[in-house]
Amino acid sequence: MSNYKYTELLSFCEAVFLKIGCSATDAQCASRVLLSADLRGIDSHGVARLSGYIQLWKAKRINPQPTIRIVHETPSTATIDGDGGLGLIIAPEAMRIAMEKAAQVGTGWVSVRHSNHFGIAGYHAMLALEKDMIGIAMTNASPLVAPTHSLERLLGTNPIAVAIPAGEEPPFVVDFATTTAANGKLEILQRKGLEAPIGWIQDAEGNASTDPHALKKGGALLPLGGEQGSHKGYCLGALVDILSAVCSGANYGPWVPPFVSFLPLPENPVGQGIGHFIGAMRVDAFRLAHEFKTHMDNWIKRFRGAKAQPGKQVTIPGDFERVTEAERLENGIPLIEPVVKDLMTLASEMNVRWIG
């Protein structure tokens, strides 16, 4: 494993996105979103996925120069069509629209259709923090998840992220898949030759499995909650699917297109592309902003100061990612050898200079 400077990886990603026809602004935006995952320690959704986006472009499933437009709106809501573009640039635009509406009427909600994978949800939710707003971001994804008691894969990992500003304390940032683990975690295990923990996946017959390749053999990821509570993860994943796609006119359930280019698009689609749901709420729409942030500070301090189990510490959602980001900005982003080889191959194919 080797470490690479954030600025060097950013320049490399920008060069690749420029090669496929993105504008300079979009290439920069997409690269920042992608690498924000690596900085925050969510390696499954970072630069390791760059070649996946390029393969989708080669398969003509990504439009590098989309015309993103509002197709329906009210003072507090909008539906936008992403024109098949990178979700990495469509979702930030959706949050911009949501914040503009929130600035006018207190809250803003944007549903998105005809998009693609948008990277980590937390990045988009955190954009709202700059305006003293609460940010919410969610997306549906290709069906890899079996609902409780199902042998069929009907839902995606369907993440939810919420970012809440504080005063003196760092913001509260929660970002989680509605499955026990995201598919990217399985990909990391595959690269490392490790088994998956019990509770992550089931095999084609519905039995618990530790095989990280089980999805390729007809298995499925499992909803959040484990054996006794998977119905709760199922409900969360279903909620994300409905808000992201039924609201917007994107594909939902088993019709969501796959991230990998070598799998065919589902037959008889019910919508357009992948769907997202983005929201922004002004904290002063509920109480004075300084009061809200003072009490958020109090909330954070009280929970972080909770009496902990021996050898443990109570943390706040976002603590780990914030510490990891600071460390990786200083010492570089670690990339495992299979990812480095993949990126070097991509550099050669795209005629882009690799780092070093």
C-alpha cells in the first residue's frame, strides 16, 4: 500500500474527466466529490471507482456534457432531469437549487431523475453547512439487496446522509448505507482476499454466507438490522427508493441500472436513470440560528462525554471521518496495489499522465 497526495490525485482525476469531455468546472467538481470519499476514509466510493465511471462513459451510459434542467417546481420543491450526466455533478447542482429555495422559504427539496452514481452521500449533505442549513442527501442504487425474507434482489444499498451545523463544535454528519455493509466494502474484501463477516450477505438459497463473491453467484446483500431487525433496514432502503425515484421519475427497485458497464440495462424500465433526493433546511426556520447551534454544541458535548465501556470512547457521527480527513490531507491517501494498478491502466488507456 502506498500513499498519494490529495492534490496529485485530484489533478489526475480532473485530467481523466476532461478526457471524456467534461468541462473544466465539471471535471473539478466530479474529482472533488470522488476524492472526498478517500479523504474521509470511505475508500470504497473514492478514486477506486474512477475507472467504473469511465467504463460507463465508454458504454455511452454517461453524458459528459449534460443539460441539467428543472422539469417541475414549486416555491419549496423541484424535480430536475440530469440528462444522463455524472451524479457527481448533478447532485451538487440539486443541493444548490435546494439551498436557494430554502433561503427563500425555509426549506428546499429536490428530487432527481436521469442521473448516475453520485459518490458518497455525505459530500452533498455537507454542502448545506456552509449556509447554516441542515443538509440531507439520499440515492437509490442498482438492486443488490434482498428485502427481508426475499431471495430476489430488489433494492440498492440506498444510503442516507444528514449534516447538521453546530457552533464551536464540529458538525454532526451521519452517512450510512441502509444495508449492513455497502457493496464497495465487499469489493475491498475481494481485493484483499478476505472473508465477509456473517450478516453482510446471503447466498442464492438465502443462507448466511462469508463469501465476498456471493453476489456474483446469485446471492444478495442484507438490509441493516441483522437477523432480528432487518425489516428496519428494509424499510429505510424502501423509503430512499421511493423518495429518490417514485417522486422524480427515475427507475426504482429492480429496474435501477447497474453501476458496472458489463451488466445489461434492465428490460422495460419504469423511469429514467438513477434517482436522488436532496434537501436543505435553514436552522433559523425553526429557531434563532445562534440558539440552535449553542444547543447543538451542548448536545454534542454531552454525548461525547458519555460514560463509556472500558477501553472505549463515545464518538459523534462525523468524528472518525473528520480525523481521517485531516490525517490524509497531511500524510496522503493510502491506495492498495490493485487500485493503483487499475488507475495506472486507466492512465495508459486515456493517455493521461499517472502520478510520479
